[in-house]
Amino acid sequence: MIAIGGTPSVHLIGNAHPVLSYLIEKSCYLIFHTYTVLPVSTFLVSFLAIATVLFLSPYNLRMKVLFVFGYFSLYEYTVMARNYGISMLLMLILALVFSSQKYRYKLTGPVIFLLANTNIHSALIVAVFSGMWPLCTWQANRWSFNKNVRKTLPSAIMGIVGFVLCILTIYPPRYDDLAALIPADGESHHFKVRFLKGLTLKPFKRFFYDAIGDNLFSHSIYKFLYIASFVSVISCVFVLWGNTFLFSLRLRSKLFLSLFFDHLLWELSPSVAMDRLDMHPFLDIS
């Protein structure tokens, strides 16, 4: 309704989702004056992301096939959550831009500015990125404020501005059901958030046993996969070990996203928290 003009644009302020996805759809609607632009624009974003991976990424054929036909690229980040699809595309573009000495200092700023306004997760990553890039460049240049450090500042400033704009448009929430269902008495319903366990197969335990049975053999397989998934998720950050900027960026992003989800569920009422848990299966609360 916001995208096609049926709802006043002022509703973009306090909406749970940043403005970029709405602006893309609204712009397309103003040009073509048909509702068809909504699914078409989503398709084009997804198509560009897939084409980027197929033709511009350094991955082998197996990795490309896994990505193209994966659940997230086919459904979760496109059909289910279009702003995540835009975020996926911009992150792929950021990887290309940042890997190029020719475009790194020219295009990184605009890309992360847009990325910050796709969803709050990307906004948090952009905030960390914008702070760590100049700092790590400064450290790599022996704490000399030279030309290399100064070249990072315009992009970092654009990223911070994008992050601030995102926060100003989504908080405080006014139009999302989250705003309506937070306890009116002002008291928080506290939960013990077991985020690290939620990173494993634990949220899918029931489906796992329904699929292969509930016996000693299945319990052994589940326990092995439980440990393996936990270790892989936690240790994947060390793939970037040796690169001060990327390693620190990944480690801090993981920490901040964990704290964000922890705070989100901490403030919700029991019924809302369970609804949110259905939407975010990687979280586990008790």
C-alpha cells in the first residue's frame, strides 16, 4: 500500500522496514502505473543477484549451483522478504566494488548507504563496516593519517549517514505489529535467550526426528550434526584470520547481531516473542 500510494508516504516513518524497497516499488509504479511492477521489480532484483553470482563471482560451478537453487535465493530473500533480496544484491555488488582498486573508493560509499536502508541487520553491518575500515586502514599505515586513510573517510561517512537515516525511519516503531503488542504496562517480560544454541539444529529438532525417526541411531546423528553446525557457525569467522579489517568486521558484526536479537526478544511479550521466533528460526528461547 505504501509502494503504490494507497497509504501516505509519512507511514514510512516508524515502519519496521527501511525505505529503500518501498522507494524502488513506488518509483516503478509512478513510471508504469500498474501493480505488475511489484512482482516484476522483485524478479529483476533477484535476477541481477543471480546473474552477479553466475557471471562475476569467483566460485566454482558447484557453489554457484548451490547458491542459485538454494532456499534463500529462490524464496526467503525474494518472494518472502523483498528487502532482504535487495540487501543480497547490494552485498554482492559491495564485494565486487571493494575488491576493485579502481572502484573501491568511488563506489563503496553509495553502495553501503543504500545497503543500510534495506533492513536493520544490514544497517548494523554497515555501521561496523564504516567504523572499522578507516580504523584498520589507519592501523595498517602505522597510525599515520595519510592519503590512504583519508580516501576511506567519504565512504565511511556515507555509511554512517545511511545507518542514521535507517534508524530515524524505523524507530520508534509506530505501524508495525511490534509497536502494538509490546506490553502496555511498561514491564519487560524477561527471557533467557540461548542464542548460541539457536545457531545449531536445535530449532529443527522436532522436524529432524519426524523425518528419520526417534531412536538411538537418529539421536546419534542429531547430536553429531548439532555439534558440527555449532562449530561451523562459530568458527567460520576464522576463515578471515590474517585480514585485520575483514576479520574484525565479521567478528563484531556477529556480536552486534547477537545482541540485537537478544534485546529484541527481551522486550517482547510471550505471545509476540513466540511469533517472532517462528519468523527467526535461528533463535531459541526458554
